[in-house]
Amino acid sequence: MLPTPHGSPTPPRPAARPDPVAVIARFVAELEDHAERAASAARDGRAVDALRAAGAMQMLLHAQAGTLRDALAAAQSKRVPLETRLAVRKALDGALAPLGRSVRALEAQAKARQARQAAIGAALRAAATTPARSYAALGRMAGAKRVAVTA
């Protein structure tokens, strides 16, 4: 038999909650960094890099979802001091507007690029589906004045 410790184990202390304002500020800073990388890659025509930066934005959001939920709940909870709630709301108001602008700029760039690609595709399809030339048109192109086609 293994010896047992003589004291009762100490109960685990609840984990200290991170400062919600710092959580939001750090998240927004990282997300803006990824958004800027995506925008610059899209401007330079590096689609793969833009896609990777957009994927990094999604991964960051997924990884921080629980922590962000807690930070946002702090803005609404009556258990959190009023000063903290106001600070969280102020951080959200100050951070979401620029972030929204950068995301809308990315969306506009993506839509413009998609419209350009669609126009190129339509032009290529139109060029590929030109009607077959008739024998008369072929004859005129060859220099003949009239070509009679009999069946």
C-alpha cells in the first residue's frame, strides 16, 4: 500500500479572471495586425498571403472566443464594478469602429476583385463561344467574291 499524505488536499483556487479591458485591447490589436497584413497582401495581389491572414483572423477569434465571451459578459454583469463595466464599454466602442472599417475595406477589395474576375471569366466565355464561321464568310476571308455551296 502506498502511504497517504497526512493533510487534506488544498482545494483549487478559482483562476483569477484576466482584466477584460486588456483582453479586448490585446485581441483587437492582434486582429488589426492580421487585417492589415490581409489588406496589404490583397493590394499587392498576393492572394495566398491574404487568405492566410484572413484564416489567422478566424483562428484568433476561435481561440479567444471563451475569453472574449467572459470579457463581454463583464460589461453587462452587475457583479462587476461599474468602473470596470464602463471601461470595457469604452474599450469596445473605441476598438470596434476602426476594426469594422478595416474589415469593410477588406470586403470591398474582395468584392472588387471578384467582380473583376467575373468580368474576365465572362469575356473568356464569350470569346470561346463565338459562332462557327459559315463557308461564305470563310470564302470572303480567303479573297473570293462569292462561294457557292451546294448540297
